[in-house]
Amino acid sequence: MRIVARAPFRTTVYRFAIAATLSVSAAFGAIAPAAANPSQFVAGLWPEAQARGVSRAVFEAAFAGFSPSDRVMELTRSQPEFTQTVGAYLDRRVSAGQVDLGRRMRGEWSQTLARIEANWGVQNEVVLAIWGMETNFGNYMGGNNVIHALATLTYGDYRAGFFKDQLLTALQILQAGHVAPQNMVGSWAGAMGHTQFMPTSFVSYAVDYNGDGRRDIWNSIPDALASTANYLKEHGWRPGETWGYEVRLPANFDYARAWQINRQSLAQWHAMGAVRANGMAFPRPDDQARIFMPSGANGPAFLLLHNFEVIKRYNNSDNYALAVGHLADRILGAGPFVQPWPPNEVALNKAQRRELQTLLNSRGFDAGTADGVVGPRTREAIIAYQRSMGLTADGHASGALLAQLR
């Protein structure tokens, strides 16, 4: 099978004819538009699109029927703050059904995945886990017209510089013939295809695995999975290494010291009392790791390795990367985490975190400015308070701690 890293960027010219006039919805009075109306906005984009090699035919086909979407703009205003506990987040995303589906996909695409792993060095279960996390193995890829969604965000002046660049790049992708305009579907924010690439990431990292001259992450599962592997490889994936380990910590574990350590070797963590939860030895004691205790002393703890940080390049969230790593392990045949998540844990929203900091400050424990961000200073204040009360001094900002401070 021929594998082409990148198809030529300007290849196919589409021939479509559409009406040039576009109308604005009256409901858009709440939006601060970047142009007086959508027709002028689209017309204003043309010189920049043309400068990027986009033909008039492709440009008009891409904007056929465009009207700014109230729904897309509403999503920018109503994104809820993430307040799920890590345990709840994982229960929803690494369910028995998701694991079973991932294992079925592993069997169905075993030959393709084996070749992808051989070429890019990324374990197939990790690629599968990202596919599962992003679109439930292709069962839901967003359903939004990417050009229209990105145009809405740009027109509505929501991070307009960023989304305008994504929009113009998406037009270049259409110009290159990788996908037809009506098939360029994705999320409301423009993430596309089976594994949800933003347009600029597509240009940099998507690959034409099947050698048909197109990088089709929408309709070609091999292209999408290979593109994901290439993305991880280009961001420093280390072949044959895992993402991290669940560990057990001793009763006298020095949480305050652990929070102050950025990274140290697994051997050094072991000297502090951290051991693998499954009882096995660390295979490479010199590997550097950081600690992650999302539920403090009452839940699972983890030592996170280099590849965990690479997964975060896909989505900059410890919770996301932990879910990907755990789903990958489960697809591979591992069981659930050894240590259970606290059953009644409550996550704090930003207002509650500010209240926590205010209460600590009022009691003489310096948490700094009450900004709702639990950083080193707030954590030190929590530890000092916990020690004063004879509690396990793990520095965890929990609902139970807030209730006690009240």
C-alpha cells in the first residue's frame, strides 16, 4: 500500500455556480458583526482567499446558502465551566460499552492499525482511544458545515483572528480537493472528521494513507487514523512507551513535597513510597514523571510520563489525556483502576473556588487573590489548614473542604 505523507496542496478546482447575494437573519441583532451584513462579510473574504490560491468557483460553492448560525454563536456564550469530577468524567467516557466498541474496532481495522503502528510508532490502542474520545468511533462527527461554522464565528467577532485563519485554511483544503464542501462536516468550532482536526492541524499533520491523492479524514477511516498517529509522532510520541501508571501512595506520603516537584524519575518517586497499583515494578525506573492526584488522597493517583503530555497536545486537559490513556489500556485488555473514585465527591465551580480562597484568607491561611484558580499558593494554604485541623494534608480543593470551612 502506498502511503503519501501529504497530497499536493492545490490540485482540484471545483466548478459550481451560486447566487452571490446572502441575507442576514433578523435574530442576529445580538451579534457584533465584523461587517455590516453577511454579503459584505463574504465579499470581504474573497481577496484573502484568492491570495491563498482559492478559485472563485470553490469559494462560491463553499459559501452557498451561508447564513450566520444563531446556534453556533449561542454555544460561544453558553459553554459551561467544567465542573465534573474526574471520576464522573471517566465513567462517562470509558464505559464498558465504549471499551467493547473499541475492541471491536481494533479487530475490524487490525491490519490497517498494524501498518500505521509500524510506520508511525504509535500504539494502535492509543489511536483508537482518541478516535473513541473524539467522535465515538465515527458515530458522531459534529454535523456542522465547517465553512459556515467558522464563517459564523469570524463574522460574530468571536476570536475572529484565530477563526478567520482557520476559515481561510479550510477553503484551501477544499481547493486541494480533499473533500467536497457539502462533506466538510465537523464541530461548531470547526474540528473536522473522525478524529477532529482543526483546519491548520489538518494542513500540517493529515496524511493520505491510501494513496488516492486526498487526505480524507471524513470518509476514509485509514486516512483519519494515520493522520492521528502522524500528529502524535510529530509532537514527540515515544514508541513502545506508555502514558503513565496508576500508583499507590503510603499513609505517610509527603503530599506537600510531591506538589512542589515538577518531574523526577520513577525511581525517585518509588523512594518516596509510590508503587504501581497492580504490584508490578516500573519497567524503566529512569523515566521522568509528574504526579497527578485528581481526588487528593481519597482517589486514584498517577505518575504521568512523556507520552501523556503528547496526548495533551491533542486536547490540553489532564482529564482528557487520562481518559485517552485509560481507554487505550482497557481496549488492550487492562481492567479498571485499582483505587476507586470517592463516591460522593463534588467538583467546585469557579465561584466556589473563589469562596474557598476567601475563607482560607479569612482564617489566616494565605491563599492569595481569590481568583478561583487553585495554584501553588492556594494549595499551600489548603495544606496548612488541613494540618492545623489534623486532616490528611493533600492540598485537594474539594467540596468537603469547602463545607468544613463554611
